Amino acid sequence: MGEVIVALGARTALGHRAATTACAALAGIARIQAHPRARDKAGDPFLVAYDRSIPASTRLPRMAALAESALREAMSNLPTQALTHLPIFLGLPEFGPFFAEHHASEICVRLSAALRGSCPLTILSVPQGDAAGVYALEHAIAGLRDQAFELCLVGGVDSLVDALQLEALDESRRVRSASNRWGFYPGEGAAVLALTTHSFAHRHRMPILAQVLATGSAIEASSMHSRQVCVGEGLAGAMRTASHALPAVGRQYCDINGERYREHEYAYAILRVPADTFVDSLDYEAPADRWGNPGAASAPLLALLPIVAHARRPSLGGDPMIWCSSENGYRGAIVLRLEKCRQ
């Protein structure tokens, strides 16, 4: 019958819990504000979305604090006493100048230490950027179907508000400012989805928030830093796989962030999927103007929006799709079927 989502957790500039984050984003509330210290080349403060309650100023401690908060929220709604093992599939930034393999290991070690005692857990990193949450979900689904475990957590975490990162993004003209309208607002956040089977959820009387109907992943050869023109082949492939043999998809929830590359990619991708894929191919929600660009936290954060919205006002507009694109070419899509919360 497919895998189901039974609990949520999140922390962003918009809220310290999943419901508050999602409700604020859906209401159009933005938390874009001036960075307290870092300034761009023009001498103006960077415009970012960040959690002011986290005292750390550098990337790894901020990521660890965000992820720990989201994980604790999700775990508080799980029957951890019934588990012998809890795998956590954690989406992380792609490896590059500001995030390397040892950074991924350090995040996992920090979180393992912080969550020790809750129940035996293993954190598996999925360092694939904005689309990491989709790839993490696919790993989790494979494990559930192989009966390696009965319940797991799937999430993502990132922070783009470190001063050194901001300077590099500004140098490459990627951040939005008074002199660059085709950039994004750097952000940060973490989100977690608890994934299990129908039978486990019913056995432990857990509310079923959504069913994962399908996922799709692909690689875009013409990535952001390629000299080739991106014509949406990778994103269209992920969309086609996720929507194959399903009724028309309803609203899309995506990580379009204001950069020209991303908008052009979407325009091409929509032309490459069958005409009947979506109820309305231009009906999409892109909250990067509210919570900033949350990087590797994008997919699980986006999944919160239709789940929380449906819990408050059930929609008949078709099954929602979440899709994301990473800098280095990873593309991913998820189609959910929403259900009323029930015991």
C-alpha cells in the first residue's frame, strides 16, 4: 500500500516547529532581514533568513542546532520504546569549497551525541544538496521494502548564512541585493519526516499524515556551473518518473529561488512532460521568498506545506508534487497522497 508519513519536525527562520513553519510560509509571512554583521560588496548588509535564537555564527554548529531541534520534535511523536533501531537518512549540502566529507561526518557525530539515549540510532548522510531529501527518501523506502527496519526518519539540514559563504555567493552574483534582482535570499533550516509502513502505523495507532505515492530522481548533465544550456531534461525526467501512471498532479511545491537558471529550467521541463501530467502546470508554490533558500533542507521542508495545509483544510485539487534541483545536477520529485489524520 506504500509508505506513509506519520510525524513531522522542523526549524527555520519562520518557526521552531513544523506546524508554525508551514503555517507561516503558507500565510506569506517572510523573515528576510539584514544580516547582523556581514555586508556585501556595495557595503550593504546581506539580506538573509536566519534563526536569531541560535548563538553560533558558523555553518556546522548552526546546522547541528537546527537538525537536533527538528529531530527531537519528530521523535517526540514516535513509539521509540518499541524500536530496536532508528535509522536517520539526513540530506546534507553537496561537497564543495564550504562543505566536505569530514564536515558531513562531524554533523552526524554531533547529532548522535546530542540524541544519545532516545533510542539506538544510526545517522546516514546523503550529501546531494537541494535534492538530497528526495534521494534520502528513496534510500529510506528501499530499506523499508527490504524489511531492514520498520520506521525511520528522513530529513535535511543546511545553513547558508555563514559570512564566508555569503561573500563567495556575492562574488558570483548569486545573492539578491539592490544591485542584483536575479539572486536568492540565503536561508537555513531543517526538516524531518517520519516514514513507516501502513501496518506499523496502524499497529501503534499513529496518525497517517500522507502516503508517498512515488518518487523520481535524475541527473541534469547541464548543471548550473556547466557551459551547456540547461533545457530541463533532468528535472523533466524526475517529474515523469514520479508522476508515471498516476492521475493528474495538483499543486507543485518547489525550490525555485529567483535565479534565472532555475526559472529557465522549470520552463523547459514543463514542456518536456506529458501535457496531462498536471492539473495546472503553472500552479506552484515557491517559498524561498519567505524562508530564504534552505539548501539541503528544501525537499522535506516543502513536503510540510501540503501536509499541514491539508490537515487544516482538505483539498480536492489532486496529489501534490514536491521537486528540487541541486547545484551539481541532482534532480528529485515526490508525489504525495494526503489523508486526514487518524488513529
